[in-house]
Amino acid sequence: MSGNKRAGLFDLRGVLALLFGVYGFVLTVMGIATTSQEDLDRAGGINVNLWMGVGMLGAALLFALWVRWRPLTVPTEETGERAPEDA
Amino acid sequence: MHLLADADLRLDAAPIDYVLLAVYFVMVLGIGALARRSVSSSLDFFLSGRSLPAWVTGLAFISANLGAVEIFGMTANGAQYGLPTMHYYWIGAIPAMVFLGLVMMPFYYGSKVRSVPEFLLRRFGKFAHLVNGLSFATAQVLIAGVNLFALATVVNLLLGWPLWLSVVVAAAIVLAYTSLGGLSAAVYNEVMQFFVIVAMLLPLTFVGLHKVGGWQGLVDKITAANPSTAAVQLSSWPGTNLTGIADATLSVLGIVFGLGFVLSFGYWTTNFAEVQRAMSAKSMSAARRTPLIGAYPKTFIALIIIIPGMIAAVLVPELAALKQGQSSDVTYNNAILLLIRDLLPNGMLGIAITGLLAAFMAGMAANVSSFNTVFTYDLWQAYVRKDKPDDYYLRVGRLVTVVGCVVAIGTAFIASSFNNIMDYLQTLFGFFNAPLFATFILGMFWKRMTPLAGGLGLIAGTGTAVTIDVLNRNDVLHLAGQGASFVAASAAFVVDIALSVVVSLLTRPKPDSELVGLVWSLTPRDQLRHDDTGENAGWYRKPVVLAGGVLAITLVLNIVFW
């Protein structure tokens, strides 16, 4: 493959964990604090923000755990053997 | 392009929705800036230095395609035709993606070409290369403009921004991250966009199903609303409403051969905007797994994109009226927007808007990032300025990215005054793929195929598809529904193969020695095999196992939704 410096030196999984952490937090708070009866009626009684918020926090947690479980290792050799990264 | 009618589609976006939108785009630009650090050569810029892990390239592979056409088009098809729309995924995508991963990727990745046109250059020489390089570059930059225009129309309708402002802002964002971070930035954003789109589609599906009373409720409501067509809508075969071919056998044939074989294999295996994502993978194993990993989410996205469409047709009053044949000021293309309007509260609404805008921008970024690669490597480096140092081509690539975005802005403004022309162009460019697949498949497996046959086959095949399309548009042929494009693509494929065989038999083939690695019978088997030790080890990373798994799931879903 090409040279020693690889694109992808920052971990996309961390970015995803951050994005869904922020989104999940905001939606969960909105689901608890600002859900009106009208919001509930239009969704047939489901608190969409709360469910999606909790779901996104869960997704953020999974990405974070994935990073912990298989940390990104920066390859040191130019070719061939590379340390296990991610699936 | 009539994406949106003048209905009241204005969404009640609150400040918090704009905040969520802003968070996303700050991260998009951040990714661009971070990715810039890893760009030190033209290969880094155009192919991410062939360094990306398979799950990233796999998700980007399907995400690059998850743009305006798919999100609006497939929910619209779901609303209008119902379950037969599933064929676009289970027949029209999965088999081709499996074929790319198992059969074609070893040639693409193994021959170390940097683009699909470059493969044609090595296999067939300059004639076919120029035909494909020019047509691809032109198509991509114009389609980038179409995507940009579609985005501006949506922003205008949803949020009330003027068209020109959204065009310029969106182009500036795409330009910023693609010219900074190159393909890596585009790919990373595609992966992020993928998850946001899923986060948008999931609540629409589940809340929608809840409101109509579950799957059985949906079936009952469709049956009650459209008693005469319900049966066709609620079973995927033979899909006569989708193809517009009344005869059931011919309809199935149209779906299997036209959509499932020619159109889909042409698109997924030869469209460089797709294949580029697999080429950027870090090893042969990862490259082969790219389309296979992408195939899994692709299989299920069918459900969360088409079912909301079907729900919208019974839940949204304007759409239900349209389907009853009454006059209505909405179109099927509005299905997803209407459902978002009717179901989602502020907060989730902001994320849905983010998902839609992200999808449009990612679509444009995919066009721009494949355009700059083909332009730089296949046109500029091959024919205009050869043998310059690598950093020269990196600079050209960045400059061409700017030019591409500016041309796309121009195209977007042209599109805003000539809607139908752009709509037509998009269909037209779709026709480049079918003959390209014919030429590839013949060229990969028949060493006798000659350079002249490669070029002439492409031109004749495309010409055939265009001719059939024009005949149909002018009512010489009578094909309703989507059947016309299936027939046009099939004819293009047959003509390309036939002409290529005849021309090949009359002209001189390239010597065998020049075709090693490009033609199946002349390539040593171990050159097509990949390393399966280290991080490529494990039974679950074997392409054959991944392929078998996704085909089995697709088969089961096909039976469940028969």
C-alpha cells in the first residue's frame, strides 16, 4: 500500500459517539421536559424525542465501547503486518 | 425536477432544530479539517491512501447512493406502488453488490488502478478510456448540480430560505470539506450521514406503524383505500404496477433481467462514484468486503424507507386523496416530507432535517470526489500533462474540486429554470452504466475482446438505450411505469455484447502478456486471492461467508414479503 502515513488517523467511531451523545442528550431532555400533549397526539401517544434520545445515547455508548474494545492503533510499519484495528 | 409541489410543506422548525442542524455541520467541517492532516499525496487525496477499514468503506458504499433520488424516489415508489418497490433493493442491488465483492473487486483492487476508467485504459486502451472518462466526468459534475438544486428546493420549501442562498451555502460546505480532506472527508461524512438517515427513518417507520395499527392495520387500510389495486401493492411479485408491463411473466422477466441484472449490475459494479469507496479500502480483503458489508444494511434499509412511503399514502390526507385519483397539490415525491411534518416533534424534527440535508450534500460530495479523481488521473494526467511530480496532481485535484463545485452551482441555476431538462439528463446518464457493464464483463472473461470493440460497444450500447428512451417518450413505443428504463438498459446490454463480439472477431486483440491481472483466464489465481491472516483472519471476514449470509437474508425477506 502507499506510504507510511495513513489517512484515518483519527477515529471516526469517536466522532459518531460524540454526535449521538449530544443528539441523544438533547432529545432525552426535550422528551422529558418539553413534550406537549399535541406532540404526543400526532405520534399516537409515543414520546418520540424520549425514545429516540435514549436510543441515541445507547448508540453513542456502543460506539464508545467499540473504541475501548478495539482501540485504533497507528500502524508503524510501511507494509504488510498491521496491528488489529477494527472489524 | 418536480420534487415538490406548492403544498404547505413548511416545517415548524424551532430554534432547537437549527441548533441540532448546526451541531452536525460543525462536525462535518471538523472532519474535513482533521482529514486534511492525513493528505500528503494525490493517492491520499483521491483514494484515502487506500487505508480505510472495511466497515467505513462498506457504509460509505451504500451511503454515497443514499441521496435525494433514493430517499424521495423510494418513499414515493412505496407510496405509489407498495411492496414491489422492494425489488430495487433485494433484486436490484444485493446480487450486484455480492458480485462486485466476489468476482470483480479482485480485478479492480488487484490491478492497482485508481479509477474505473483507468481499468478500461489498461484493458482496452485509449479509445474506450476517453469515451468513458469524458462521459463519466461530464455526468458527475452535472448530477452534482442536480443534487445541489434538489437540496436548495427542499431547503426553500422546508425552511423558507431563498434558492440561491441554499445553493451557495451547500456548495461552500461541500467544497470546504472535499477540497480539504479529499475522499477521506467525503467518506467519513457519508458514514456519519448514514447513521443520521437511519435515525430519521426509524421513528417514521415505527411511529407510523403504531399509528396505522401495526402491519395488519397498514394492510387493512391499503385494502380499504384502494380495493382494486391492493393485491398488487401488497405482494412484491409480479410487480406489474411497478414495471407497467401487464403480462405477469414478462413483468417478472423485466424485473429480473432489466432491473436485477443489467441496470443494477451496471450501476453497482461500474459506477466509479461507488467503486471508488471500495478502492479506498486498506487491503484486498477489505476492498472485497466493502460491498458485502454494505449489502447488510442495504437489505434492511429497504424496509425502513419503503414502509414509511406506504404508511404516508394512507396516513397523510393529501397523499391519500392523490392516490384515490383526486386532484391534490402534493406529489408522491413529497411522501417523506409529509410524514415528517405529521409525525415528528421539534427536536427529532431537527435531526430529520439534518438527515435530509446531509444526504443531499453527501450525494453531491460523492459526485465531486469521483469527478475530481477521474478528471485529474484519467483526463489531465493521461492526456494533458503527463509525468509531473505527485504534488502537482494533488494541487490539480484541489483546484478541480473548486471548479467542479462552481460548475455544479451553474448547473443548479440552469436546473432551476429548465426542470425537465435536468430530469431527463439524469435518466440519460443512467444509460451509460448498462453498456459499461456489458463491456466490462465481456472484457474480463473473454481475452479475445479487442480495444476497438471496447470503445464501439460503449457508444453503440449507450446510443441504443437513448434511442429506446426517446422513442418511448415520443409515444412510438408504449411502456408505462418504470418498465421503459428496464427495456432500454436490457437492449443496450444486448447490443453492446453483440457488437463487441462481431468487432472483436474482425480486429486484432491485445497480446496476452498485456492482459495479465485484467482478464480472468490470464491472471494467476493467487493474484486474485487475498491475505487472510492477521486482521483479515476469521471465518466471518471471508467474502464467501459474508456473501452467503446476505443472500440468505435477502431470500428470506423476499419470501416473507412475497
